Amino acid sequence: MHMLVEKKTEDASVLVVDDNKEILTLFIELLKLKNFTVIGKAQSGKEAVALYNSLRPDITFLDVVMPDGDGIYALERIREVDPDAVVIMVTSDLAPTTAERLEQLRASAVVYKPFDINEIVKITKKILSEAEISQIRFSN
């Protein structure tokens, strides 16, 4: 018998990646205020991939435009090791080619800067509940 245990944002472990130190710090503080458990932070795509592999967070918030391996690089590598990873892209890049690439790589969601923390919480809860449902469906 499988019990449905809904994963709440309070239980979700989070990795936050942004090359801008001020945005990174602010984002982490806002996530903590909304009861997320931030288990890691990074400032480049390469750092993000290494931390993802060692921490295996429930959710990764990933900036697109960064030096030393951008968010697209990181998302590609994360998808290789975990095709079902929840990766929410956070960007100010509105280029259609970027949006297309993020869609191809199956980004869980794309949030545009300046972001609204309440919108991020809403999107995250929706993604987590969908992930729970699909896990239960496939484990039966």
C-alpha cells in the first residue's frame, strides 16, 4: 500500500545558483522566509553541476546567464544525471532562442527577473505536487 505524502515547500531541499552575489543572497533570504531549506548555493554553472551531484536537492533554482558554464550548460549536465530533476530557471534573458533551448532541455519552469517570491512559491508547489503524483503513478 502506497501512502500519498505531499512534499511541502518546508520539506524541500533547495540549491540556488546565481553569479550576482546580491541577488543570490536576497533570493536565499526570501526562500528561507517562505520556509524552504536552502542546502547549497553556487555562482557558476560548473559549480552548480558539482553541487547538484553531491547534494541532490529537491529543487534547483538556476540563473541562465553566468560565467564559467552558464545555466543552459548546467541544466544539460543535470538532465544527464537526473532526467526528472526539478530545475527552475531564473533569468532576465528574453531571447526566443534561450526560451526554445530551455524548453528543449525540459526546464521545470522559467521565472523572469525581477521575480516575485510569491509567484515562485506557487510555481514550486505546483511542480512538487505534479512530481509526487507522477512518482506514485509509476511506483504502483
